Amino acid sequence: MTDLKPSTVTPRTKALAINPLKASQPLGATLACLGIRQSIPLLHGSQGCSAFAKVFLVQHFREPIPLQTTAMDQVSTVMGGDDSIIEALETLCTKSSPALILVTTTGLTETQGSDVRRVISQFRLDYPQFAATRIVPLNTPDFKGCLETGFARAVEAMIDSLVAPSETAAARPQQLNLLASSSLTPADIELLKSWVEAFGFTPIVLPDLSDSLGHLVDLDFSPLTLGGTPVSAFDQIGNSAATLVIGRSLFKAGQLLQERTGVHSHRFDHLMGMHACDQFIQCLHRLSGKPVPAFIERQRAQLQDAMVDTHFQLGLAPVAVAADPELLGALCEWLTLMGARVVAGVTPIATRKLAELPCNQIKVGDLADLEQLATAGGAELLIGNTHLVDCAERLGIPLLRAGFPQYDHYGAHRRCWIGYGGSAQTLFDIANLRLHSDPHRIATYHSYLSQKRDTPLTDAEHAQHGGAR
């Protein structure tokens, strides 16, 4: 194991992004809304603002994404877009009858100074017949934050708007709340639910992307999300025995839920690696009083075997990572504990956790910064989203795709990164990439007696081995 030293964090020094890493806050808020059943995100801005988000989501998940926009034009941008919001809300409620509409701002409307909350209040007065549709306002300027913060702000806004104060904590002792951050894939959430259910609990996941993305349904088309957590669940989470918060970005949401309902929250930075998984399983064991199921014990033993099998490839391996802070932290900690050296890390925003990560240097910047740091640090592997493909080709080193978006590979949303199995698969993927890209790898020896030789022996080879033609 390498020496775990805190990293040096360098702030952003450029006035612009050369090769952007950041995905915007409105996109993150949209992703969170997709985990709520019969909901639709409404982006208040120009047509292009929502088109960008929709293209990324469709390419990543490879399925239709429900999303609407107020489609502000030049006149409404200058004169004010309040009428655009009211018109869009009236149209959505009339045609689709959604259970929830998440109204998010964009860079254009934030610069304009649009007061979304006031407009929604006015809509309520003008259209009382749509009282059954819950409307959640959210400020998400895309010139600040990133996908991770937009997702977290959306979860906080939904809790603030939809969860009423209560004093009925633990009224349902077999019910647990799960706050799942943006770094978790639908497959990750599926694993979390299976673990919680294995200890006899019924999970309420906020938001539940595993139930809304990545599977076919009977309906040919729906303007709303077809799965996810029902809006009615927000009335029940105050009765749960506890809240498990996975992801540091949702710690504030967990604290808000605890203050609102009295349901105690247990926080986990991530669930990547044996130590992190052990802490989560022990928490479930304490809450339930039940022994750890045999299949989870077996998964842990399989991870131990994977650690033994791959440690030769990961030991002292120089790696460079580009991701949002939460995913960056999980990868840095897990790979460092496996003996790798994270020589460079790049993230779009600064957080307090960054200085604690075991990484030689962390830069708040873009993918051009990562390329420079990876070159200076002698990185032999890159980890990041699809936008790193060109960088990996220029450096001549392999890329492990992680994070959002991934549009040049199939099944990114079905890849499980957490838990014992997901942690083991990460080790295998890295080991295989290094095994087949090592320029110093000794070529495979082919015996002249082998019957599988692709080409016949030359006369010189026959003479060298003393054979006859």
C-alpha cells in the first residue's frame, strides 16, 4: 500500500475551458427528476439549453428522455419570461397531468433575474384546478456548479417542498430511506436495494433511477417518467427507521430531512472498496439486528480474491482521473488502497473533501489540464468520461470510461461500480487495460513444436532447432 498523503489542490487559473469536463447544473437537476414517477423537468430558458441536456441524456441512457422547456426567444429574454413559464405549466398540466414538475432555471434566466417562485405562486392563483400537480422551483445557473451540485440541489428542493414536518420517526421500523447521489448508476441503486431488502427492510429511494431508466415497458411512448419513486413516498419518508445517505453531495439533503422529520441519517462518502462496503453492511446489521446474509459474505470473499489476482497490475500504477468531486474521491481512495498512485486528478468544482484525497495533485479545471498533469506525472491509465477519448489517444495510454456522459459505449448505465462486486469489476477492468497496453510486456513464446503456430517455420528456424523439413 502506498503512503496516503493529502493532495495539493490548485484552483482554476484560466478564463475559459479548453476541453470542458463539466456537465451543467440543470442537467444534474433533470437527472434527479427522472427518478420520480410521473414527473417531468421543465427548463426555463432557450431551446438550446434544454437541447444540450436532452442530447447528453439520450446518448448516455439510449432511450427517450421526457424533458420540456419554456423556449424563450429574443423578446422574452429582454422583456421577461414570466408568461413563458405560466404558459408551459398550463400546457403540461392540461395535456399530461404530471404528478410533479421540477422547474429549473438556466444561465440565461439566472442572468436575466427571473423570479421562478413568484411566477409559480401566481400560476397557483390563476389555475387552482391543477392543485394536484406538485411544482418544485429550483435555481440552477449553469455558469456555477456542475452535474453533481445540480442533482443535489434538486433533491434538497424536493425534500424542502414535498416533505412536511413530522414527529413520526420510526413509525415504520422496517422502512429505510436511501438518498442516492448522482455518482450512482441505475445498476448501483439496484444493488443497494437488494442489500437493504436482504436485511428485511423496505427501501424508499430518492431518486430511484433504477426503476425509471434502463428497461422496457409496455407503453410505446409517455411524455412523463414511467418509473421511479412515487410522489406519495414523500409523505411516508418521515415514518422510516433511518436514512442512509450515499454520497457526500447529499449530506445537506440528509440533514434537511433529519431536521424536518427527526429520522436519523447515516452518511457514507461512497461505497467503492472493501472498507466502505463493510461500513455500510455493518450499519444495516446494526439497524436490523439480523446476521449478514450468506450471499453478501460470498461477494466479499470474491472481492478479496479479485484484490489478490490484480494487485500485480495495480501496484504503483500511475493513474490520472477526471470526474465530479464525489466520483473522483471514491476512485482515488479505492485505487490508492490497492497500491496505485493517483498522479493527477481534475474536477470541475472545488469542495472541502478534495484536500483530503490521496492524490499527488488535484486541479479545478478541464480536460486540457488533466492532459498536462497526466503527461507530467507519467500516467499510464486515464479514468473519465467519453470526452477523454481523444486525450487518451494523444497520450497513447488506455482509458477506463467512468462518469457522465458515456456515449461511445453501450451499457454505461448498467455498469455497477459500488459494492463488493462492482469494486472487483473495477479492479479487473483496470488490470485488463494495463495488461494489454503495456509496451514492455514480454511477447508470448511460441514453441516450434506447437501445432497452433499461425505461420510455418522458416528454413532458418528449422536449422536453429536442428529440425529437418
